[in-house]
Amino acid sequence: MKTILNKAKFLAMTALMSTAASAAMAANDGIEVNHLGANNTLVRVTGQGRYLMLPVQESNDEAVINIIVDGKAEGKINVRLAKNKVDHSMPLDLQKYEGKNVVLNIVTKHDRTSMREAKDDAAWNNITLVDSLNLENIEVYRPIYHHTPVYGWMNDPNGMYYADGRWYLAYQWNPYGSKWQNMNWGESSSTDLIHWDRSITPAIEPDGLGMVFSGSAAIDHTGSAGFGDDVVVAMFTSADASQVQSLAHKDPQTGQYVVYEGNPVLTLESEARDPNMFWNEEAGQWVLTLAHALDKEMLIFTSPDLKNWTLQSAFGKGLGAQGGVWECPDLFPLNVDGTDQVKWMLVCNLNPGGPFGGSATQYFIGDFDGKTFTADLDADGNVPTKWLDHGKDHYATVSFSDTTGRRTVIGWMSNWQYANEVPTLQFRSANTLPRDLALFTAPDGQIYAATTPSPELEALRGQIVAQAKNKSLGTKALTYSLPASNRGACEIIAEIEAETADSVNLIIGNASGEKTVVSYNPTDNTVSVDRRESGVTAFSEEFPAVTVAPAFTADGKVTLRMFLDTSSLEVFDGKDGRFVLTNLVFPANPYTTLSVDAQGGRARLTSLKVYSINF
Ligand code: FRU
């Protein structure tokens, strides 16, 4: 049985993420440790307990843990086992091996030749057996209202679909550490896109074909794949020495993914990953977009049954941003300017090569005839590069399948430049808030994506903790309070008019001088977010940054709708969704104030509302 946690249970459960000190008390109860060499140790489970807690020291090299059950190799995981100190512990779930002999043959990678030294590793004294996990949050930077994994590392959102009133969000998950490794799919689900029931067991685990990399899920209404009518099918990349494409379907009885025994269903002679498929009703066949990563193009295939694929076309060679590998595609139709005109959007995540360094999401607008995507050209006859989000922390964004009348996307709120280094331990990385997409025609005649926070987010609004109307702005800032609860997490809606000012600045800060500055600059008609002094930034020299988005306004007026959580700020165009900037911020102390000023002239704060978060 898969264990699902709702928030109440999440808080009520007792006992994981032990510190070195508390874990040491029970060390080696029911565990036998035998050292075989300077870098080889056998750990045998002799006692009872559902979870074997593996002590982790993040700065160490990965040890290879070969899991042997009744003498047979069950698989291996790579874990940064503790040498000098225990940062936190990660659970190895033993439930499926109940009643069997479990032995771990562990190969560490330390520079040493004597077994005596090996015996001193902190891992051996702190490895424990426990019956339940203490999942209580131990992190100040754990978001209040953004989705995070219960523990461990997370990157891309995967296998997103909507069915029977629930949103399903799978994700790239390392359940054995807080850095990228051991890719499984974790999965959460929600009825409102805000409160997520999070699983603590993997949805799809690595197998003989390799790790489980990114992919998509869709409902196979006609049963074309042979798994049954209306069955959820996932397609993902199995990644080992090479990358191949695999299928799994959800058993309607158990709700669990069952990996297809005929995998792989698609192989190529070069690196290709992150399959994203949809059913093309008109043509009566599946369409698959696959990232031909190193070739920096997207391949488009069709299939009658998800198992036999025909390559139809390739898009993107030499087009758009080409500074890094192309990953995580998505392809879907959207209406233009709220009319019946339909254009197709090809989402193409890119790493590195984003506008502010590292990872980012570019997209192309064009037409799709069932086999080939053709991008619209700009006035000069070129294919323009467009960015879905102008912050630094928006990657691997793709959409939910099987929605009606809306296209909802979620991204991974980080950047490969520093994702493994951000200042959290128990878990690493959150998702962006859910957003709904539309298309609009900009003054330059081009069609762009409009991004609006999903309507469900309005339910998060709590008390109004600060508000203002029609205030004249100058160099002397007007200062308002942020909520005292939830480390200042809030929604801020500010309508501003630049009048004669060169810039209007909204400074989210605290008494220690930490600040994130959101500015509207009417001269070049941009909105920027400056996080250079936002708090803890030194973990990577790529982190302090100013990111800038075109505001697309014509009249010097802009409405900013901003979502602040414990470690992120998402700034949307609150009127038409014409820009969005998503950035992580790690204030050492919570932000407490919002100060608004204008430089170089007068401006107007037409309206301001600051809502606490009701989660
Ligand atoms: C994007 C990505 C994907 C890949 C996954 C592996 O962030 O590199 O291309 O499938 O992460 O975790």
C-alpha cells in the first residue's frame, strides 16, 4: 500500500530526519556491521523496523549501496554516507523485503588504505532501524504554500494530468539524499492545486534499464495501448549508459504505476529524453515530442498505440536560444487574444543558455499540422526567442494533460547553476505556483504567452494586513507591514503609475537590511527583480542577480501581483499576465516590510493590498 500523507498526518507523525545525537542512542540495534576493507562494509539487517535510516553527510562522495535480498541483487543506490558528521538521515524502506534477509554491500569512496579508519565513519554508529518517520519540517526555508517533496531532492515536474477532480503531479525525486541522484518518480495529488497529498514511497522506481528520468502522463481513453480504456499511461526516459523511452500504466484498482514489461518502446542512436505525448483526436493517433538534447532540437513522432513510433519531423536546429541542451518539451494549442484563432505553443526548456544564466524555459509560437511544427516569424523574417518566465528559477515547466478549457503549467523553481547548493537539507527544491496560459498579441505584432496565477490561488488570501489608495510617491519611501505569521509569506497586489518618475521601487525587506527590490522602469518599459542583497546568497556566485522582463504596457501603468513565500518571490503582471519573474530568495530573517518609492520624479501608488496567507 502506498502511503499518502495529508497535512494533518504529516505534522502528527513522529520519529525521521534524526540528528546524529539522537540517532546514536539506538545505533546498531538490529543491525550488524562487518568491515571488509578500507572502503567496503557489509550491513546486515537482523532486527525489526520498517525503515533503515541511512546517515548522510552532504559534502561526501557517494557510496554505492548494493541491496541484496535473500542473496539476490535487488538494485543499487548512491548515498553520501556520513564520515565525520551526520547532516540528516534518509530512509530505506524495507517493507517490501519483509521476512527476507537484507544485506547491504557498501562501497565507499574515501581516500584511505586501512580498515581501521573505515570503522570510524559516522555512518556505522548512526545507522538505525525505525518503525515510522518523523516528517516534521525542520527547515526555515520550507515553503508554506508551494509544493515540495516530503524529504530528499526534487527536480522536474513529471507525469502531470487531471482526472476525476484531482490534479496529479509527479516529479524527479531522490529519496536517498538532498542532491540530484537515484532518479525515481515521486507523486503528489491535489483537488485544488494548493494542498498536496504527498507520497513517501516512489511512484516509479529505477529498474534494469536505468533511472527514471522526466516524462509525461495522459489518459488513454480508447485503450489504444492495450492497458484498458481510460487508463493513465506514463511515458518516461529510462537513463543508464544510454537514454531510451519507456511506458508504465496506472493499475485502476491500486492506483499504482506498473512498468511495461516490453520496455523500451523507443530507442534512438543519440541522446533523447523527456517524452511528452498527447492524443490527437482529429488524426486518431498519439503525438510525441522528444528532446533531442545535444542536437538542440525537438523530435516529433506519432503512434497508434504508444508502443510503435514513427518519426515525423524535427524542429529547432539552429533556432531560438541554443546555449545549452534542449530538454522537457511540451506542445499544445491555445487561443489568441481570447478569440477563436488557435496557435500552437512549443515549450522548450534549455540549460544552460537562459537570459540570466543557467536554466530557463523558451517557447515558440506557430502552427502544427499533426506532424510538423512551423514557428511564426518576426518582422525581419527570423524565428524569435521568447521566454516564458524572466526570473532565474523557472525550469522544466510543462502542462497538465486532460484538462478542459484551460492549460495549466507548473515548473521546477530552481536553476541547475546552484540547485544542489541552496541552503536547505531535509528537502531541496519546490515547484512554482500553478499558472494558466493564454496567448496575446503584443505591440510588436508578435504573439506571446500570457501567464496568470491559477484561479485556485485566490483561496489562499487571508487577512488584509496592509492597504493603501491613491498615494503620491517620491524619494521618501512609504512603508507597509508584511504579515507577522509564516515568515512574512503573503500576496501583494500593487497598482502603480509611473507619472514623471524614472523608476518605481517596491522594496521587500527587513531590519537587518536584507531586501529584494522589484522595480518598474517606464523608460525601457521593464519590470526587474534585484535579489543581490536578498539574504543568504553566498552559496553560489551565480545566485546574486537582477532579472528583467518586458512589461508590455503602453501607458506607464502596471499592476504587480506578487507571491512571497519563505524562500521565493513570484512577480506577475496582475492585469494581463504579460510578464512573470520567478526568483528564489533566502532572507536570513523573515522579511517584515514593503517600502514603496519613486526615483527621478513623482509616481502614484493607485492601490495596494497585502494579504496574509491562509493555508
Ligand atoms: C531537466 C533534466 C531532464 C532529465 C532530468 C533528470 O532538468 O535534465 O532532461 O530527464 O532532468 O533528472
